[in-house]
Amino acid sequence: MTGLTTHVLDTALGRPAEAMAIDLYRLDGDMRRLLKRVETNSDGRVDGGPILIGEAFVRGTYELVFHVGDYLRALGSALTDPPFLDLVPIRFGIADEKGHYHVPLLISAYGYSTYRGS
């Protein structure tokens, strides 16, 4: 498989993070261009396959911005004002246009973790 995928897990609840908005940006120097906005499904993944694939999947620097604060508010979580985590950006590079880049996010109201998955 080639392309960019993600998966969001809510570690505080021990389940996938459903209905979280995620913005995908491409960075080019000082320019930051929104490519698309997606939302996680009941499995914490994005419907329709990779977020970025085909001719759009090119070398470069990208950023996934996870709307963690909105997700937690929708669950009824008691958050501080401002919340400790609101928008969580993960900036990464795509060097291999034939590769698979999986960028998972493990979240709670007070922490997150990511890695390059498979």
C-alpha cells in the first residue's frame, strides 16, 4: 500500500477516537496549504482509504492537525480554559513516494504520542 493514513486512539477511554476532525496541510517554505479536512469513523480511522494517495502523494513536508479539544468537548470532558491540548499538529516529511506513511495518534486530555506506523 502507498499513501498516507492515520488512526486515532483515545487512551483515557481505551477506544478509538470517533468523529475527530483532522486537517491535512502541505508546507512549502513559509506557505501552508490546506489539502483536505477529514473525520475519523467509529474505528478511529478515515473512511475511503488513504488521506493522500496517487498523484497528490508527493515528496515534501506535511502537517496533520488533530482537533483534540473539539473531540473532548463533544464527549463532555471537563477541560481547563484554555484546554491543555486543543489542536495537536504533527509535522512530518514524505521522502518515498512509493511508501506507506501511517501517522497514528494516541491521545488523552493531557498527553499524546505518535510514531511512524505500518
